[in-house]
Amino acid sequence: MSTGAIVIFVLILLIVLLAIRMPVAFSLGLAGATGLLILKGAGHTTNVLGSVPFTETASFSLTIIPMFTLMGMLAVKARIAEQVFAVAAYLFKKIPGGLGVAAIMASAGFAAVSGSSIGTAATMSKLSIGQMRKYGYPIPLASAAVAVAGTLGALIPPSVFLVLYAIMVGESVAEVLAAGIVPGILSAIVYAIYMSYAVRRYKSKRQAIADAPDLETALAVASKRTTEEQVLAIRAEQPSDGWSYQQRNISSAPVPDAPVEGIDITKVTKVRELPWRGIARLVILFVIVLGGMYSGVFTPTESAAIGALAAGVMLAVEMFRDGPRSIVGAFIEAFKETASTTSMVFSIIVGSAILSSFFVMAKVPRMLTNAVLGWGLPGHLTLGIMLLALIPLGMALESISILVITVPLIYPVAMELGFSGVWLAVLVVKLIEIGMVTPPVGINCFVVAGTANVKTEDVFRGVLPFVLLDMALLVVLFFIPQISLWLPSLVQV
């Protein structure tokens, strides 16, 4: 059997294993081991299987992943997300769609300390979707906003995706993390602008339905998905399933009921009464991690450990009144969740390393590079075609799996074409973000649907406009690399 035929067989085997829902790590490892067995024989295969799990994970630089994960888990237990959302909800209350804007901005802020897209989406779903539904936001819009904003955890430092990318290809962790800051902030701003526009449009549509002279005209004005029952409910200004409350409630996005225990935001009359300690703690963690890293005081790994320690102190202070037992319980839960997430990431690293060993033995990266360069296309077009292939992969594979499978193949091509590896990190992670909300996998959509107890199809229906915005922003980042490379150019680590 030729090398090309073996590669095709291994890829088909990998797809089959994933299709039958074998765990991703085992699918990667089994497919790679099968390829090695056919290509090099049993002796070489057993040597690889015996050495790869140790050599790929016995790296001091990888300790940054559990440390950042632990920091995020401790930050969740310290109620930082709740406090940030409470402040944002109050500050944006006079903006159309202000509650949705607050959820997006709070997600961006919390992503800056959690480093987890799934964690951000789950946390913000608990805090904000119920409040948005209470004040009249359509379920698809409310849930989709949180699902998409949750993906910012993959781009805004400290991002596990960016850290893993940097370690895999040998780029500077500090520079790669810095590259995600400006695109992450731009993404949050674009989401917030669309949320405000969508709420204005939604309010205008409901007003037109209410002002229609008769039911037939009202049905003509309404969208195709709006039922006659919903139209009648709007005209009667009565609650109806799917249209939670009266349209006037959404116009100025009232401040929600207190998401933080002991704080009734609806009764806050002075800004100083808000839980500003959440914002202060977020800033402290951000300064410790990024400030310490970029000032040279800490290495990236040390900054992650110091950040985790600081988050632990914040948790102890926040829960001091609850007593030692509650504090210990919160720490135990954070450690368990960190261990679970870290085990998942490291198992995928091991599985992908076995598959990568097969690719290297089969000379797949070199063959792919030569084939792509042989197209004779302009560099940007060539790389753009390769990057677009990540979108269908995102529809079927888990996000970290896409990263560990595709980066070893795309990175050498990008280097041959003379592109920046730091800039490439932003594009790859941005595409992975899109995959996190794209059906049928769209892990963030499932997390939001399960957490907020809404239909998954409603979440997927609402994310389409956000995905189109993400694609437009991706084009801008692709053709204007300076947006991603400006901050890394200032980093001296």
C-alpha cells in the first residue's frame, strides 16, 4: 500500500471513529497508531506509544494550562462574573438592548480572567439569559448573544487555545496572548453594536404589529416565524410563550434583579453602591497575569501561577462570612473542575501527538506544503483557502481537536509563504470560535441551551447574524494584520 493510500485510510478511520462518538483523544490516538502500524510495523509503533505520552506532556511550559484553568475556576467561585455583570447591567441600562450589551461586555471581561469559552458561556447563561427573557428579549437573540460572547474566552488572554497554539508551534506565548487582545475587544464591540441594533429593530417590529389597523395587516408586518397567537398577544400587550413580556420593557433595558446575593440592583441609587469589588478583582488579575508577563517580572508560567494564587485569595475573602467549610468546599470544587478540564486537554494532546507522529513519518506536512505551493496561487489566497477548511471541521469536531490536528499542517505552509505565526494564531482561533457556535457541534450553543433551559434550535437560529459578523471581522483581520500584530510588536519578553 502506498503512503498516500495509508494517509487516506487513516483519515477515513479517524472520521469513522469520531462519527461513532469515540472520545476524541482515543480517536486521534487509535487512528495514528493504526497508521504507524501499517507504515512502520509493530516495533516502531510500540516505541512511539511508549514514549509519546511522556515526551509530549513532560514539558514545564504546559503547566501554564492547568494554572490558567485553575485561576478561571477560582474566579467563578469568587463571584467575579456576577459582580461584573451587575455593574455592567447598571451602566448600560439606558442603552437600547442595554441588558444584552451588559451580558456581552461582562462576558468579555470575565473571559479576560477565565480563559475558558465554555466556562464563560455557562456562567453568563446562568446570570443573564433569565433576566433578558424577563424583560422581553426574544429567546434566540438573548441566548445567541451569550453563546457567541462566550467564545471570547478563546481569544482574550489568558486563552488556553492561544497558549496551546504557541506551545505547539514554538511561538512566544506572551506575543501570541497579546495578539488576541485587540481582536477580542473589537469582537465584543461588534457584538454589542449588533445587539443594540437588533433590539431597536425588534422593538420597532413589535410597535408596528401593535399599531396595525387589523389582524391581517399585523400578520403581514410580522416575521414568518411569528404565529397568530403571538401577534394577538403583542396587540393585546399580554405575555405569550416565546414573547416573554411587554415590548416596552425592552426599550430601555431595565436593570435586572440582583444577580449577586445581598445586592438588589433595582434599588441602587448611587454608583458607589454597586459591587465594584468585582471590577477591581478582574483588573487585579489582568494586571498580575499580563502586566507581570509583559513587564518581565514573571514568565508566562509564573504569571499563571501567581494569578491562580491571587484568585484563591479573592475567593477566600469573598466567602469569608460563609465560614471555613464553605471556603474549603469551593476550593475542592474548583480543583476538581480544573483536574477534569486539564485531563481532557492533556489526553487530546497525547492522542494528537500520536497522530502527528504518523503524519511526520508519512511526510504529510512536507507533501501538503509542496502541493499547496505548487498551486501557484497568491500567498493570501492560498492561506485563505486552507483556513476556510477549518469552518466545516468546526461543524463536526471539538475545538481543541481542530487546533491540534490542523495547526501542524497549516503552520508550515504559512511559514513557507512568509506569514507571521503570531498573526496566524488569531485567525485560527477566530475560526475555531465560529466553529464553537456553528451546528451541528456548536458546543457553546449546547452549553447555553442546557444551562438556561432553552431549545437548542432557538440558540442556533439566533447565532447566524453573529456568525456573519464574525466572518466579516475575520476578513478585516486577514487583510489588516497590523490589528493583531500591533500589541505583540510592543512586547519585550
